[in-house]
Amino acid sequence: MRKQPRRKSLYAAVILASVPLAQAQELALEEVIVTAQKREQSLQDVPISVAAVTGDTITNRSINSLSSLSTSVPNLYITESQIDSTIQIRGVQTGANKGFEQSVAMYVDGIYYGRSQLIRLPLMDLDRVEVLRGPQPTLFGKNAIAGAVSVWSARPTTEFEGSVSASYEFEHDEPQVTGMLSGPITDALRGRIAGSYREMDGYFTNQITNNEQPDIEETFVRAMLDWEATDNLLLSLKGEYADFDREGWPLEMHTPIGTFSSIYQGPFFVETNENWRNESGPANSLNEVKNVVLNVDYQLGDHVLTAVSGWVDYDTTEFVDVDYSRLDLLDGSNQGEQFEQISQEIRLTSPGGEKIDYIAGVYYQDSELTVTDEIFYGSTFLLTPFAPLADSNTDRLYTQDATLWSVFAQADIHFTDALTLTVGARYNDESKDARRRLSIVAGETNIGVGVPSPSPAYPNLLGFLFGQLNQYPHDIDGDRDETSLDPLVNLQYQFTDDIMTYISYAEGTKAGGFDVRGNSVEGHPVAVPGTWEFEDESATSYELGAKFTYPRAEVNVALFYTEYEDLQTQIFDGTLNFLVTNASESTNKGVEADGRFLITEHIQMYGSVAYLDFEYDKFENGQCAFPETGTCSLTGERAPQTPEWTGNLGFDFEFDLTDSLLFDANLNLDYSDSYLNMANQDRNSEQDSYTTIAAVLGIGASDGSWRVSFIGDNLTDERIALTTGALPLSTTFTQGTGIAYDSFYARPRNYTLKLEYHF
């Protein structure tokens, strides 16, 4: 029986140009097909810095989320925190404010996923994930100002097949079961259904609840149909449901400075030892996502007319201990987000291979967003000068309706067989209507101190104390309508059959909007007036690249330079509030190189490296680092979580043990230079450089019918702080004489045993 195609890892990789290519030329790498330009192309023909990861790689390494995947893609950084999640490419990211659009556009099967929490969706039964670095204005639209991440599900097959897998991770008690069935239903109709269930106990011990955290439970189901209605008409329908819940977070307090330890003792005691333990109160995140996608491809002569219709419904409820400690300060805060989006794209694609190849289309998107946020002030306030705040709460409600229209076109003009000019542009018209209301509610212990009302002066003690925390009740609404035209010019030259070079120019925009998290507005008598509306930001990008393609090796290099203006920034005011403003301008520049090399028939090497230089050209009103207070100039500083160097190196091995038995292995190393986790350049938030090692050992049938594998991640057991912040209220209670920090940590060393059966 003929063996199944060799497994391969398609991490974009850098390899030494000195590798001898003349020997054994009969060996050849398998071609990587992507849709980075809305049509199927070889990765080596795409004049963009693109990284591609196959579904096989994701499955074999048991990668369950985009945040786990990002560690192996240089200049891609994805984080999850108790408040929000974010994607960063080349140092550009979005702050933790649900009023921001994501700087990196995320697409799933061609549908825009703009809400930050959707980054946490489980990864299952995928064909590939594509990471496009740099602004992608024409084909991926507004808000792809830093790049795009495109996730593609595996499609129904023409032959019947199925699989079942079960795995168990030993260190953190993590079982997972997945299953898939795919094949023809009739001669013209094919279907695919896949599902997974996963649990995990966690890797932090909560000393209050006495359980392991984060305690995760995920359920995921996807069904797909492909119907060849006629020779010219293909309809594809997908329905998807995901339920992913989390109790507790991988966080702890650390690094007490100044008077913090002396003041936070007795009834105020806060544990600050870094020992994989925390004392945060109960916290959970309950998320449900439903989506339906209908894709229609109609062969219109030599052209293809495509219509992509999408519906996304997202609902989250979170119960959060905002002070992160055992103290009853800001416990039991309730946060919620309800989001519904419909979208329609219609595009016409030329057949390709002509003098001029083009894509043109229109796009429509309508969405509704509701965000709720209640913060409760606990009994610990009774022991402070802010005693009247105890048993009170703030209640924030934000609603938004948004509509976006776009028209886009991109053309490849082939002047000669070697010289191609690509020009494109996208015109956007977006409107938003929003309202934010903040109420302050007094509890039973506040009788006599009253509840403040929206007036120019504080009428009572409770109102005065909330004002000291820069919070004031208000009810404000607004609407905005903005337009943009984002052009793209790319010149490619094919020096030889093996060497392609390109140079590109692109402009991108990210929508402005309204501040969801604000606790006051201008005109109210608070120490730091809050914000309401912020403007759009823009980017101008230049990229020079080359792609070298040989039978056994591929090497890609890209140099980039991007300027951002009116960068949307979120600044912590030192108490409980985050202020949004278009505060800064920045420049990021660097080099990315990747490639892969087929050393022998049985061994493939891959690797990648990136250098990033990120600098704020103008940022005069940034948050000061302790012990300073107020605002400070951050001009000339780097953005947080922007290591200068990142890299990835790995090897895939595959050998026949017998005629019917196959051994495979993967060794993967990810490197990151040191970086700061806090935007205010606080040196106490520095994460040291690290290298993580992952390995996979597998043995199975040569025909692919079964496989047993052993997977190890973070084998060097690196302790990696993903995010760091000032412990809420620590400087308030110490009156600026002390501070402590809180960090979220990546998963430590873990081992998984996995069983797979394919039929």
C-alpha cells in the first residue's frame, strides 16, 4: 500500500544561503498554496511578507489557540488577559478598550472577526493559517493597518474519510477529544463535520478557592457543505458553534517596591512571592460564538463572480476580581459584551495569466455592540480614607451601531514576463452611533452620604470621593462618519526562474470611534477629565523583498519601514481609569527572513528571524513610570512587547521503521529577545530573553491509519510574563510611595500523549 504524503511543517523559515543546492536536485519541497491575494497562489509568488502554518502542523503539535501559534511566527505577538486580548504585528497592537478596532484584521473563512475576544477561539480541523505582515488595505480592508491573520477551515473531500483523536496532558490534567467525518453525500454534494472537546485544570494554584487555574472548558462544532449545483455554480455553506469558558487566570502579584510591603500587611496583606500561586478572588469568562457563512462561486465566462455572506453572533459574560488580590476591594465586577455582525462581499476575479489580471468588488458590514461593566467597591474600603465607597458600585453601559461600505479593486499589469506592476485601492465609508452611560449606585452602608448627580459641583461626600478616583456619572452620545481611500502600489521583477524581487508602497487606516471604558467626560470637575471620541489613525508603509525558490530550498527576505500617525493610545491615569487619545506618532522598521530546506528525503529544516526597531516619534502625554506621577514624554521610546530580535528554528524527521511502520519527529525552538511589558517603560516590567523548546515524537502506520505521539512544550520551563501592569490602587493607598505589579504568565513545561485513528 502506498504511504500517505509526508507530513510537513510550513512555518516560514530562514535558512543559510550557503546551503549546497546542487546535490540531489531530484528532491523537491512541496508547494505551499495560499490565498493572501484572494486567489490561489504559491507562497513564493506572493509579493508580501507572509507566514503560513498548515493544519497538519497545528494538529501534530496540539496547538489550541492563536496565542500559542504566535510564538513560532516572528513579529506576531498575541496575548490574552483578564480584561482583553490583542494581536500585534511588527509592534503595532490595540489597547484593552472595546471601542478600538483591532490593528490586525482577523478573518475566519473570509469573514472579518473584529472583536478582540474572538482571538480566543479554539483552533480545530484547519487547512492553514496565514499571517500577512504590514498594512493590507486593498483586499483585507480598513483596520488591517498592521497586517492580517487569515484562518481557513479544512474543506469537504471528494472521498470518504474520517478521524478520531484523543490526547491527555499530564502536568495540568488536560484531556481533549476531536473527531471528523468528510466525503461525498451525492455526486454533486460533499459534506464535512468536525468537533472537539477540551478541558484543562490549569497551572496556577489559587490559595483562596483552592483550585488550579485557569480552569478551561471548550466545546467546538463545525459543519460544512459544498454543492456543485451546475458546472458553473458552486455553493459552500458553513455553520459553526463554539463555547469556551475559563475560570481563574494565570496571574500573580510580584515585585513590591517602597512602602508597599509595610502598608499592605495585616488586613491588607497581599502575597507577592512568585511561586505559581495567587490569591485573586473568583473570576470567570463565559464565551459563546455562532457563525454562518455562505460562499457562492459562479463561473461567468472566464471570470469568477464570488459572493461571501456572513453572520457572526458573539456573547461573553465575565465575573472579574479587578484588584487581582485577596482584598475585598474591586471584587465581583461584572463585564459583558454582546455583538452581532452581518457582512456581504461581492467580487469579480479575472481568470489569471492575462496581460492584466484583476480583482474588484464591493463590501458591506453592519454590526451592533453592547458592552456592560459593573465595578463593585468592597468592604476593605472601610479601613481606608475612602470608607464611604464601600458597598457602592459604578454601572457603565455602552451601545454602538456601525455600518461600513467599501469599494475595492486591484490589478496586476504584466509589462513583460519578468516585470509586473500591481496597483490597487479601497474606498471606505464608515458610520458609528454610540452612547455611554455611567451611573454611581450607593449601597446600604452609604446611607446619608448620598449619590452624586450629573452637576458642575459635587453635592456630597460620596460624589467627592468618586471624583478623587476620576469618576463622575454621565450620559453622553455621539455619531461620526469617516471616509478613507487607501492605495497600494507594488512592483515585482522576476530576475530568474528562481529569484523574484518586489518593492511596495501602501497606505492604511484604522477607524476612529468612541471610548467604551471612560469614567468621566470633559467638563466634569475631576482631576483627570475623561475622553469620549477619538479619531482614526493612519499608516504609510514601504517594503522591499526578495524570494528565492529552488527545488530543495526557499529563502525569503523583507525589509520594511512604516510610519503611523495619530496612533490611538490608551493611558492609565494612575487610579482606576484608562484615557483614550490620538496621542502619538511612531516609526517601525526592520527585517524579516524565512525559509525551509529539504536536507534529505527524510529531514526538513525550517526557521525564521525578525529584527524590529520601533520608536515613538511623538508621544508627549504618556503615562509615567513609578515613582513619577501624571503624564510623561515617551518620545523616542519603544512600544511594549516589542523585542528587537525574534526567531524560530525547527526540524522535521520522518523514517520508515518497517514496510508498514513510520516514525516521525519534530524539534522546534522559539526565541525572543528581552522586552518591556508596560507602555510607560517601567523597567520592573521587563521580560528577559528566552528560548523555548518543543518536541514531537510519533509512530504509526505507513498508510496513516493510526498514530501515537508524545508532545512536549516549553521543555526548558521558561517563566514568561505575557503582560504586566501596576497592581490596581497600589499607588493610591501608598500615596505614591510604593507599588507592586501583576503579570499574566505563559504555560510552563507540559507533556501530552496523543492517539489518532484515520479511516
